[in-house]
Amino acid sequence: MAVLDLEFRGIRVEHLGMYFEELGGKSVTKSFPYIYEGKGWSGHILTEEELTITSTFKVNAVQIKFIAEDENTLQELVKNYRVKTRRIGG
């Protein structure tokens, strides 16, 4: 089994869950920890907290655990998930 913990900032929890569904996952729970299961993998949205960057700028920080049956499946899952969470500024 392969496991990886990552933190995502500035993306709503609802969107993070939707990305797991777009990758073929099915929602297993309806509250924290939100769990999504796919073929050979699962994603766990563990916590969300608000971070204060400046006195007027605050963002959310969401902890996610990726679990897969093997390292290759984990790497592919994380790669595809990162594409969905990529934000291009301008």
C-alpha cells in the first residue's frame, strides 16, 4: 500500500471532492473525513482550517490523504489530481 499526505490551499472542499469524483471516485461519507474510493485507490479529505496570511487575506488549508494499492497507482492519481487543482494566475 502506498500513502501520500498533501495540503491544498485556496480551493473549496466541495471542489476538492468533485475532483475525486471526476477521476472515477465514489463518495463514501458525507462529513469529515470525506472519503472517496476509486479503482485501486482512495482519497480522504481530512481537515480544513483557515490560515491568516495578512490581517485582511485569509485562505483555507485542506489536508488530503491519498492511498493506493501500489506506488504506480498512487503516482498516477496524484498527477491527475494536481492537474485538476492547478491554478494559473495572471
